[in-house]
Amino acid sequence: MAYNRYRSVASGFSTDMNPKQPAYTVIGLPPTRAIRVIWALEEIGLDYKIEPARPHSDPITSVNPSGKVPALRVEETDGKTFEIIDSVAIL
Ligand SMILES: N[C@@H](CCC(=O)N[C@@H](CS)C(=O)NCC(=O)O)C(=O)O
């Protein structure tokens, strides 16, 4: 827990210091490579939502034409939204 707290502060994501944080949504079912992203977010201690999309379903093909999961949607505090595809790129 202390290690996660250190990492949160070091990366500027401390809830205490910066109450306005980006919102994260993992697009993909957990029993896929989406679990890598979920695991990382848990380790870092960031809040997130899961959009349980199957490969090649509309929610994922709208952000990744290959239809592969996962993707991570980031909603920045200024309202800008973007998606990162591929678990390795997200991590
Ligand atoms: N290199 C990609 C691979 C993603 C991937 O192959 N995901 C599988 C689920 S674990 C998938 O969507 N398969 C559907 C397909 O290959 O069409 C990553 O790490 O995100």
C-alpha cells in the first residue's frame, strides 16, 4: 500500500493533492488481455470503469478497427477524450 501511495504521488495522481483526475475506462472483458490493464490500474490505485466489450463488438471496433481488446479510454480533466489500444501500449 505504501508503495502504491508513493507511486501515485510521484506520478502526480495523488487524490489528496489533485482531486481532479482523468477518468479511465477499460474497454474489454476481464478474462482477456484487458486483465493486464485492470491489474495495472489496481496496482497504481487509480479509479476506473470497465466497459465489458467482446472482441469485434461495436464498442471496441469503434476505437480499434482490428476488433482486438483491450483499449483504454482516457477522459482528461479539460474534457478531451482519447483511446489507447493494445495492452502493451497502455502499460
Ligand atoms: N497485442 C494485443 C493483442 C490483443 C488481443 O489479441 N486480444 C485478444 C483477446 S485476449 C483479442 O481481442 N482477440 C480477437 C482477435 O484476435 O481477433 C494486446 O496486447 O492488446
